[in-house]
Amino acid sequence: MRKASVFTVGKLGTWRFVVHTLVERTSRNRPAGTPLVKAVTARQENYRAMLIDKLLPAILSKWPGGGRGARIMIEQVNASPHIDPKDSAFCAAVSALDLIVVLKFRPPNSPDLNCLDLGAFNAIQALKKVVLGSCTWKLVLDTAEAWSEAREGT
């Protein structure tokens, strides 16, 4: 019997659900044409695109051997924007990259990864408190910088 091995690549990245637009009308806060960053509601289409366009390329670039031949598990919580493990577009993207990726839902009330998520978020929040963002884009940049400064395994 072959023994399964577990390998963790650490931080793959953090991606934001935002859209860059220009202010349409002049107001007392900013003139027309000023770049503006707006949050986008996380829906299944956006989440699927994030997995396909951001996460899969990150796996290819950071996983030893590009992840080929390895069974890669992606665990997601049971939130409504998350896609079905048999989602046709995601499965087609995985097949096109010649990967073996299993998308699964986290068991309900699972304490194991929830506490790890909280640890990572607390570390980012502690690093981010040093700099206060004055606008949405500054907050996005500060969070990305705090994520890059956080230790592996946080």
C-alpha cells in the first residue's frame, strides 16, 4: 500500500474582489475622472474566475513540478458564492492544465482550519494597524503588503 504524503506550499497569494473605475461627476470629495476602487460582491461567477485566473496559475508557479502528478486539494467553506466541486468550467480549466485538483467543501463546524484562518487574519490585521488607509485602494495595498510580510505558516 502506498503511503500518502502531504506537502504544503505555504502562501499562494491573496486576491481582491475589486473593480477600478473613474468618478463620473465632480463632487466636493473628488473631481470627475479620478480613479476609484470599488468592492465587487463575491458571486459564483467572480469566485470561479478567481479560482481559474488566479489560483490555478499560482499553483502552477509555486507547486514543485508545477503540481503535475500531485493530487491537489482545494478546500472551501460552504458559502453561497463557492462553486460546486463538479463545476464544468473549473473542471475544464483543471483538465486543460493537466492537473489533478479536487475541490471540496469544508465540513460544517470544522475547528481545524477556521482557527488557522483566524490566525492569518489576525497577523495581517496586526501588521496593517501600523498604517491607516485613507481610501479603499490604500487599504487594498496595505492588506497586500501585510500579507506579504506575514510569516509562512501563520
